[in-house]
Amino acid sequence: EPEVTQTPSHQVTQMGQEVILRCVPISNHLYFYWYRQILGQKVEFLVSFYNNEISEKSEIFDDQFSVERPDGSNFTLKIRSTKLEDSAMYFCASRDLNTEAFFGQGTRLTVV
Amino acid sequence: AQSVTQLGSHVSVSEGALVLLRCNYSSSVPPYLFWYVQYPNQGLQLLLKYTTGATLVKGINGFEAEFKKSETSFHLTKPSAHMSDAAEYFCAVTRNAGGTSYGKLTFGQGTILTVHP
């Protein structure tokens, strides 16, 4: 069964460093998303991406964040200068035109 | 704008007892509704969804949910709890602004289900 793959599963980084979280969505899916879940809190939408551009972003997704689909298969989330409060589980999701979103297993980001 | 409220951050039941997890939503367009389950240190797995048609939907692992438009609810039930059902459950809503398709998901706060032997 096709699945969304995220790497790494866990990343520890120092405050102020740049991190890139990687996702391989299900092939032939058209819509891509990043969500995050701070420990003990609900899952929050960050950004959606369609047709090689951001289609919607939340207020959380400020200038420190960026997304890219560099090669037609990967979908990345970059945090330019990490802060302690960026520590969270980050989920990638993808969907086709008329299907629900399929989620990856998540990347746990710890900023120290 | 869409929102989801899950009543009860923790629910505890005995093995074999009825499971009832409550979800109420708000949406300006007819919603698509979902229940996801998250086991410890794992991702989000879809349990079931409602888009259109039959308001009682059945999902995996014996779970079902009923869409009640008049009550703006989508409660999740299972007749008999099993130890393996212990997890966190999230209700979510989506619909794009035009009401024609899926959009971003808005999640509730989650309900942790504990099952006692």
C-alpha cells in the first residue's frame, strides 16, 4: 500500500540552526501539507502546497519557514533559525484531488 | 472558518464496555469529517470519514460514527472496547472554501482513551 515517508524520524538541533525535514508523498498525489503537534497539544495546520506553490498557510508559518518540492518526489520543510518553541512532531500529508489526506509517521524535532 | 471541539480530554473505560468519544464541529460549508487515531510514538491513522451520503459510517477496528447535522456532531463509538484501542483519538473537519472538495484539516484537541482490564 502506498504511504507517505518522512525522514528523519527524530532530529535534535541547536537553537538558531537550520533544519530541513523531508517527506516523500504518495506518487501521483497533487496536494501536500505540513502539520505540527507540540507535545500534549492538538495537531495544527502549517501550510498547503499545490501546483508548485503555497496555496494556504497559517499564522504559525512565518518567514522562518519555507517549503519546497525540489525534484518532483520530495517535499521539504525548512526552518531557517530554530527556536525552542519549534520543538514538536511535524507531520507531512498528501492527497489526490478527491481523497482524504494520508499522513506520514512524523519527524520529532527537538531544539536544545 | 472551521473548528472542532472534543469533549473530554481523557476517557477511561473497562475492556468490553462501550466507547463513546464526542466531537462537535463548526463549519460554514457542509463538512467532511474524520476520526484519526494516534498510537504512542506513531503517526495519524484514519479510522473513518464522512463526506456525503449515509450518515452512519463504519471504520476500521469496529469503530463507527454518526454525522448529525442538527446537532453538529460526529461522535465516535465502539460497542466493546479492547485493550488495543488505547490511544489518542482526533476528530477533524475539512472542506475547501467553495465547498467542492477537501481542504486543510482542522483538528480537535484530542481524546486519550484508556482501557482497563
